[in-house]
Amino acid sequence: MAKSLVKSTGIFSSMTFISRILGFARDMVVAHLFGATGVTDAFFVAFKIPNFMRRLFAEGAFAQAFVPVLAEYKEKRSARELQEFVNRIAGTLALILMVVTIVGIVAAPIVITIFSPGFPHDGTRYELAEHMLRITFPYILFISLTAFAGGILNTHNRFAGPAFTPVLLNLSMIAFAIWVSPHLADPITALAWGVFVGGIIQLAFQFPFLRQIKLVPIFKWGWRDPGVQRVLKLMIPALFGVSVAQIGLLVDTMFASFLQQGSISWLYNSERLMMFPLGVFGVAISTVVLPHLSKKHANKSTQDYSDTLNWAIRAVLFIGVPAAIGLILLSGPLLATMFNYGHFNDFDVVMTRQSLIAYSIGIPAMMLVKVLASGFYAQQNIKTPVKIAAIALAVNVIMNFALIVPLHHAGLALASAIAAIVNATLLLWLLKKYNIAKAAKGWGVFLLRCIIANGLMAIVLWLGTADLQQWFTWHWSQRALHLFVILIAAITTYLLTLRVSGLRLKHLRSPN
């Protein structure tokens, strides 16, 4: 079981890694061509709204509600019943999404006002954001159906295709930014068209994989279908619970719309770097674990269920903690190396660095939330994570109010980190309280090894980073080389320390 999880996670992570690298290339192109200004603020809002809804409806609530039910159908129902369930889910989801898309396009001015209440006071940003939202909003339709197909493929242990899919969006946006933007009256709108076209390409990419497993959906309206009803019943409360981190990030944008121009862009770029370990590893682990947990629950394998959760938590800590430390200590050099070109100046690097450090504090907690929530969702227990999410969101809003004045945009990032820590702590406490996850042997030794390894790695990073002003004077090749050497030294120190302390691959393959 554990070996299968490691293999599946490795495949998913590898494909996601490629996507994230191209995502960074996309962000570097955007930063170089457009900088961090009012027009980029407008685009990021127009992109964030459908992207937020994607995470909320598609990868978030829908995936957490759909996959456990689909896994049960796959394990206990006939192939014909499975196909019919997929058909009716597809038809119902598509119709709902079409209605949501039409409403979103028509009500774009209202949506912008709600999600960026500071924009109506700035005519240029408001008008641009409204125009681009009408272009980007259909993305929610395309990408949600893409996520639906991905859920089917993941349940059949086909992880590579769905994980590679975001690469297509990044390529589309890069192409439009470079070759289309020079020909438009408002060059920034090319990015919005890149999102629109990328969504279509991502959806089309799924069909060959669905044909391979003979589950291409025939769209049928199935509102009254018992399986559809179960998914919808699980999905409605999960709309809030599973995506609290995304809601928190959107709340940050709402607050940031009142701050100086560029604040939303600074938050966006720091969030993208923070999302790298979360997307490559956190989402990968939770995506792979959820179908396994759902199957164990359906087969009433209590011990295997607990073992799977232990493995997932251990894997998150093994990766999440050093990732957070690395981003905190290397925030300036990373941003200077990646973005400090063209219209993205030294001041933008310094401001983005502040929010990146704040976000990074919450990385391990954000990764844990993904895994720990799956421990409840796999049992079709939606209410418990939702209650915890409500508490975390309340903490996020309170901390936004408390920190926005003294820390400005960085205070908003820190509020999200604090909320994630509260969320993860409460989820872990309840998993233990309800006896869903029992601590396996060896946790104390594992944590001690990680503390020592992370401490030594932090020292290497601290000694290797020069003053940020020095990085501004270097050529890009000097920055890249210096950053590469530091990263290799830090990673080697971390892994070698774990090795010397006695940690072996088997300790990550099994919770025992």
C-alpha cells in the first residue's frame, strides 16, 4: 500500500513540478512585460476570481465530494452503473456551471465590486478588471469539467495526465503575453484571452485519457439520481470547508484593493512562490491519498486507514518544513533572480519579499490542512472540517483587520498563515479525539531527526545568502549560479543529516 502511494505521489508530483516550473516562467514573463502596477492588479483580480471558483467548486468541494462516491461505485457497483453515474454527474455539473458562467459574465461589475471593493474608486483598474473578468469567467466552466475528468482518472490511478494539464494553461498565457499583447490596445488583456483559450485546451486534453479507461461521459441531466444527490449533499457544505485557504487568499485581495497600487501584484507573486511546495507536494499527497482513504473506508480497513494518514502527515512534514524555512531565508534572492528584470524593479522585490516571508510561515500548516481534511472527507464527514474552516476564516478576517495597518500587504499574508495554523491544529486534534488517526510508532524519533536536519539546513542558508543589495548588482547568471549553489548545499545538508541520523527510505514508505 505505502509503496503504491509513494509511486503515485511521485508521478503526480513530477508532472505538477513541470507545470509549476512553467508557471514560474509565465510569472517571469508577466513581471518582465508588465511589472507590478495598477493594470497587473486588475488582471490578477480578473484571473483570481474564476481561479478561486475553480479551487472552490472543482479541485475543492466537488473533488472531495465526488471522489469518495465515485470510489464506492467503482468498488461495489457494475461497470454500467458506474458509467451512468459519471454521465449524470457530467450533465448536471455542466448545466450548473453554464448558468454560473452566464451570471458571472453579466454581473461582472458587481462581482468586481464585491471581491475588490477598493477598485470602484480607481476608474482604470475597475474598468480593466471588469472587461477582463468577462473574458476569463468562462474558465470556470472549462476547468471544472477538466477537474471532473481528473477525478475520474485519479480514482483509476491515472495521475500523470491530470497533473500535466496545467502546463497547457501556462503555455497559452505565455504565448498570448509574448505574441498577442503587442497588437492589442490594452496589452494586459492578452493574458485574459490566454486564460480563456488555455481552459478550452485543458478540457480537450482529457478526452484521450478517458477513452483509455472507457469512461468518456455522455452528458445527461441527473438532478434526481441518488448518486448525484449524494455528491451534491456532500458538496454544498464542503464549498466552504475544503477551500478555506483559498477564501482566505481572496479575502487578502479584497483588503489589498484598498492599499497602494501594486499591493495585489506583490501578494500574487509571493503567493505563487508559496504555492510551489503546496502544489507540487501538498496537493499531490492529498490527491493521491483521498482515493486510497475512500477505498479503505468503503472496505472498513480501519488500521490501513490510520496508516495511510500517518504516512501522509509524515510526508508533509518531511517536505513542508524545509520548504518553509528555505522560502523564508531565500525570499529575497529567489525574487531577485526570478523577477528583478524589465518593469519589475528593486522596490517590487523588497515589497514582495515581505509578503512571501509571511506566507511561508504557514506552508506546513496549509499542506497539513489538505491531508487532514481528506481524513474526514474520505468518510463523507463534511460537517467537521466545515466547522473548523469557519473558525479559521474568522481568525483570518480578524487578523487582517489587526495587521493591515502596521504591516500593510504583508500583514494580510501573515493573517492567512495564522489561520492555516489554527485550521491544521484543530483538524489534527479532532482526528485524534475521534480515533480516526492513531499515532504510529517512531514519531518522536522522526521529529527529532527533522528538527536537527532543518536546523543545520537553516544555518547553511543563512551563511550562504549575501545582503539583498548585492543580489541587485549581480548579472542574472551570477544570481542563478549563486542561488543554485546555495540550494544544492542546503538540500545536501538536510538529506545527509537525516541519513546520518538513521532515517531511511523505509521510514517514509511506512508509518511503522
